[in-house]
Amino acid sequence: MKLLFYLMVFSLILSLTEISRAQEVRWDGPSVDLSHGRLKVSSNWRFLVFEDGTPFFYLGDTAWELFHRLSKEDALKYLENRRSKGFTVIQAVILAELDGLNTPNMEGEKPLLDNDPTKVNEAYFDHVDWVIRKAEEMGMFIGLLPTWGDKVDKQWGVGPVIFNPENARIYGQILGERYKNFKNIIWINGGDRQGGGDNFEVWNALADGIKSKDKNHLMTFHPWGETSSSFWFHDSNWLDFNMMQTGHGQRSYSIYKRLLIDDYQRNPTKPTFDGEPRYEDHPHAWNPEVLGWFDDADVRQACYWNLFSGGFGHTYGCHAIWQMKTPGRDPVGLVRNNWYDDLDLPGAFDMIHARRLIESRTFTDRIPFQEIIANKYLPETDYIVASRGEDYVMVYIPTGWGASLDLNKCGWPQTKAWWYNCRTGEITEIGIFNTAQVKMFTPETGGRGNDWVLVLDNVTNNFNKPGE
């Protein structure tokens, strides 16, 4: 009996070691090859590609306080960590949320002179430039927000409100001229606020100011929670793609039905994605005593629900990291850790598996494919979502429910099936099946935290294993 016990323990340790080794995959070299030219919207208006047609996968991280709260040494530590995990975009704010106007950065500099948006402090902006160039060296874009929303519409923020349409346009022109020749900029107008009402003219002027000087970079808008940029700016010429914030109060697919599906069906067609979903280690709806904390399972669900429902990319977030929390700073939103302690949370590691899976197939032909799912009932907390390209189908199963699939919809006579483990990136071949049937596929493990992607390939194509 002792021998059997020790063998079982050894087997468990070996299994856990293999899972850890598979999970902690590192990205080798620059995250993105920036030699392919500028980013543009794809010819089908659904994705982002480089000038030479090379697809670009937007895998973002929210580091809103990057310029404001990190020293050069810490900024390098953070950027290198994100490069090693395969992130391609770092979302950061010039005029930061947490008293970004009046509390100096780590070099003792404030961004503006007398809080005047038409008079920038060169010393502060030199630091911003330095961080952006370091990100470029690592092959990452900066999703650059000119200002957080409290400088336009104070609401719950620190403020003060300093913008009006006139000075917003001038500030935009200053930024557009400064950054127009940087290789790794994606403009993100807005900053966790609505775009309508009195805000509309300010955000519109800021965008027009940037675009009047910078013809080289794409632009979107970061809205407040449970809304999308499309609510106010879908028809604006400066809005190249839509961004939604599904926010920190949802654990249900219903938010994607309400925001993403609506965006995907809008005319004119524009790319869309979730630019701020539930953060890892964030209290669910700011009520952890009752609802708990978002974890890696929540992070993965948001990612795959977004991607398979029509999102061209995805943004990860961590509660301690967006605010760059350290022991000497007041906690925001019940944060419980420091930024450097949360760099290697499992959800952050899991994002590389999503990227490797998507990039293992042609992905600018990818569309939502719910019609293949034949289940008569699916709870919205366990919602199964499907996506397809010309010669493959991917089905995300978040909690291990069996997926009843009408394989006739594939459009080819035989399919090769694989399981892709979203937690480790491991691949298991299932077999080859005729597609003239409705077939149930059930993962080997189920329950919350056991999420899988079923990959179906046309057997006439010589695909790599998913994720390779």
C-alpha cells in the first residue's frame, strides 16, 4: 500500500510539474516584428494588419499608470515581463488617472506647465518617449491614451477638469506632431468615460487634433464600463476600430451579447474587441465578501468569449498592475497586492496560449460560427462559443459542458479533431470523423476552471498542431 501511495504522489508531482512547465511558456525574441510597416485595417474591415498584409494580433495589457508611477528601472522590468509573455500592446496614459497632473512622476516631473494642456513639460514627455522606445525595442506597441477621462469629466476621479474643445485640439496637435513618426503607437482616445453629452466635442476635438498631424497611426476610443466606443463615435472618421469595456461586474456571456455582437453587426463594418474586461485579482463588482475575486478562469473566459464572438484581439488586465500599486501608495478599489507581486499570475501566463492558438491558423478570415452548436440549452455562465476560418473551426468550452456540434456545417467531408488546453497550451489529438453527423464532444475534465478549445481541421489541409 505504501508503494502504491508513493507512486500516486510521484505521479501527481510529475503531472503538476508538467502543467507548470507547459503553462509558463516564454515568448522568444521581440513580441512583434515591426519591420512590416504601419498598421492598417484589413480589407474585410474585421482585423488589423501591417502594410505588407501580415496579420497583427492585438494582445494588450492595461498599464494605465506606467509613465506616471514607474521608474525607468521598473518600467524595463514590467515591459520585459510582458514581452516574455507575448503581449503585443501595452495600454498606458500620458495624463494619468491617479492625480496624474499634480503628483510628479518618479523623476519628479509633472506633465504640464500650470496644468495647461497647450504647454507640455518636456522633461516629463522625454520620459514618456523613452518608455515608448524601449517598448519598440521589445517589439511591443503602446496603446497611447492622451489623458484619463477625469480631466474631461471628473465624475469619481481626482481631476481637475482642464479640457475644453479649443485646448483639446491644440493638445492633440502637439501629441500628433510629437509621435507621428514613432513605429509603435496605437492611439486610444477617451479614458473610462462616456463619449456623449458635453464630452463629445472635447473628445472629438482631441482626436481631430491628433489626426491633423499624425496620418500614420490607428485610433480608437476607451469608453466607461459596459459600453463601447460605437455608442458615440462609430461613424467618426477618426475612429478606425471599436473598443468596448465589458468591465468588472460581469461573469456572464450576456455582456458580450449586448456589446460585442451589436458592434460586429454594425454598418459600416469596423473591427471591434474587448479593451478592458474583468481584471485578474479584482473584486467582482467591488464586492469580494459576497461575490469573490476574479481569477485566471475569469480571465480566460473573457478572452475566448471575446475572440470567438468576433473580437479581433483582446486585452488582459490585473488590478494591482494597472495602478502600479506599491506599499507607499493608497490602495484603489480594494486592491490587495503590489504590482510586482502580480506580474506572474496564472491568467497573465495563459494569454500566450490564446495568442499561439489564434496565430496557428489563418485568422483574418475568422468569423463567429454559433450555428454549428446544437445544444438545446446553455447557461450564460457556461456559454459555448464557436469561431471558424475557411478550413478550421474552434469551439470554446468554458466549464466542461459537452458541446453538441452539427459537423455538417463544417463544409468538408472529414475533420481532424484536437483538444487545446487553455490553461497549459497542451494539445491532445482526438481523431478523424466524418462530418455527416451531429456529434457530442465532452472534455475529459469539467467544472469551473477547466476550459478547453476544440479545434476541427479540414483533413485535406496539412495544419500544424493547434498552438504550434
